[in-house]
Amino acid sequence: MPAVDAGSAAAGAAREPEATAPLLIERRADRVVATLNRPEKRNAIDRATIDALHALCAELEDEPRILILAGAGGVFASGADIAQLRERRAADALEGINANAFVRIAELPMPVIAALDGYALGGGAELAYAADIRIGTPELKIGNPETGLGILAAAGASWRLKEIVGDARAIELLLTGRTVRAEEALAIGLVSSLHEADGLLDAAHAIADRIAGNDPAATAATKRAFRAPREAHPAIDGEEQAVLFESPEKMRRMTEFLERRASARAAKAGAGTDPADTPADGAQTSDRKQTP
């Protein structure tokens, strides 16, 4: 499906993107791929990009789907647009221009996957932190150099980064402003896996495929419970589960599981296989291929 400009195209529409479109959108039935598209500026996040992200969020709030975030030209996002940022004043800071957009991304009903290549700095890193899952390439360089520019990382890093890598690591990164390279990002949990650049989007789609195979209602409930504050537990878990326990989809999926298990046991019995010699239902054997 052709990419479209999220800032101006209606949901589900398909047309060739404008050369200046800040966000290119590919829509599928169960997911949306949004590509930051200012390669001449290393995908620096400007006001037009933020407006396009808000438009996309409105669509995904109304019609929940998995979101994959990526960047054009071998770069995720080199940060905020410094030329615009330099001109912002106190009122702009209080407006939370980038922060509010990234909160909206984080609070989307379905999972958000960030596919990170090249630079993910400043606001680009903070957009990545808003995702539920982050993967990268060996060329990834991620960090928050804001203090070197006379500002703080105010669009999510000050609270999201410590949730990802822990307080001690997060404060060291924020105060030094140093850039983390791919292998360290993997080691400290900033990304969950590394892939060559030409396979990065395929890897993101493989994760989306796995998620899409699950019950969307259960997936959304899991995200809500996970994102809830500590004091909301265990009440929120019971409340979400109560809704799912009454859903027809839960009954269908569990019935199909039991039927598959009964069929497998019958087949083993017919073949004379002792069930005690076979792995328990759902168990993985050491030579069985793991799914992504």
C-alpha cells in the first residue's frame, strides 16, 4: 500500500506522499507503519512532525492497531529541530509541545514498536522511550545530549528512561548527556534486540505478527495493566481479567486449545506413544525452533 501523509490524509486513504510530508504512513488491517520523513534534517522532529503524530494518534485511538515507528534514510530521529527549539520560550515549554505528543503515543491502546537505526537523540530518543518495544541496528546511537544545549530532556526522558534502565543508569546518562551505542543499548535494556539495517523493519513486523496473533482485547488489557501505577495493582488486574473472562473470544480460544490438545493426545495414543515420554502441553524442547 502506498505511504500517505498523516498530517493531511484521511484514515485509510492511499495516495503518493508529498516530498515534504513529515510522516509517511503505511496502513494495514492490524497495524500502521509510520516513518519519520525529514532525511535532509536527519528526521529532526519539528512542529509539523508533532502535528502529524497527533493526527495519527487520533486515528489509532479511534481504530486501535499496532504501531511501528521508523525513520527514513538510515536515521530514526536526530532530535528536535534545533532551529525551532532555539526560538521557543517559557510559554512553549509549559505547553509541552513534544511531551504531550509522546504521552499520547505511549497511551495508544495497542502496542507501539520503535525500529531504531542510526541516530535516536534528544527528542528522537524520547519518542523511542514512549514505545512499548524497541529494537535497533548495530549502527544505533541513542541518548539525551540536552544539557549540553542548555535545556533538559523534558519530553519523557526524566521519567521514562529510569523505568527502562533503572534509576542509577538513567541519571548517569541524563547528567552526562553521553551517547549509547548499539551493544551497550542492548546490554542495558534500551533495546531488546539488534538486527542488520536491511532486516530491521522485517524484525519489527515479525514482532507485530506475533502480537497480532493474540487476542486484541487481551493485548490491550495487558498494556493497560502494565502501564498502570503500582498502587493500582492488584485491583486493575482483576478488573481487566473479569472483562476478559466473559468475552466470547476467550471462550473460543480456550475451546480450540482444549480441542487441539485432545486431538494430539488421541493421535499419540493411536501411535502407541506414552504421554509420559512426551513434553507437557506448551513446553519447548531444546531442538524445537523458537518462534520470534
